[in-house]
Amino acid sequence: MARSSAYFAANRYPDPAQEPSATAPLEDLPPPAAARFHALRSGLLALDGIGETVRFMGNTWRWAWEYGVGNRKLCWLHIVGDELSATFTLSDIEEDRLRKGGRLASTLLRVVEEGQRTGPVKWCWVELPDRRAVDTFLRLAGRKAAWLSERGGPHRAPRMGNRRATGSNDELDTE
């Protein structure tokens, strides 16, 4: 993911017992970073069907702003010191669509190429040091949000569980 736990240790909101409000960075960051956070948050929440959760993501990431469609995740925003960054995942299909979908900013192309594959997805991390980076990331987020909206909920085969007869052939008890 391009960053070590030492990087994330500088998370502005390290205490797992103190959940920051969704708008805390607007007050806590210096004005230029607060303006970028406002643009990011507003841009992500303006995407169709996207919800926001401020969530403690363990001792490495600490508090992050999570955006998604239901249980399908779009991205996570990190407030580390006075800086902003984002993490997003791409499946093989999404990565292929991204590459075929027209010119990709060189920064994002590098981020995708350097992403760390874990199981079925690639984890990508990007710095958002200025408004141009924010706008570039929001274009990518818009594309991914559209892909997430195309799919229904996750499709899983029904779980059968352990079935055992309870005295008649018509009744099955599921454990």
C-alpha cells in the first residue's frame, strides 16, 4: 500500500475511543487542507448512492472516512498530520475497465501499478496534496461508483448449513 504503519501512526485521530465527527477535519486542518477535505467529502457524497462512515480501521489505519454503496467500498480517506490521502481497491475487472476507459492521469496509473494485490483485489494508495490531485481522484471515484451501482448486492450461493432430520421427512433443522 506504499505506506508503513509508521506513516499511519501520525493519523490526526489516533484514539480508538474518540470518534471524530464527520466534519472534524474542516476545523482541525489548516485552511488549504481543510478546503481539500471539503472538496473530497462533498465530491464523494455527491456521487449517486454513496454513503459515508467514520470508522476506526484498527491500529494501523486508525480513524478513516469510509465511502461506499451499501457494503461495497469505494474508498477510504486518511487524515495523517496535516495531509490527506486515500486508499481504494480495484478488482481485476475494474482495473481492466479503468485502463480501457480512456486516458488515466499518470499519478493514478502509477498508483494502480504499485498497488498491492491481496486476494481478489488490488489495494491502491494515493496522496492528495493539492486541488488538482483531489479533482483527479474524484474522477476516478466517480467511475468506480458507477461500476458499483451497476452491480446488485453481492451474489453469494445460499448457505445450506448442517441439516438434520427432526423426526419427519418434511422438517429440517438448520444449525
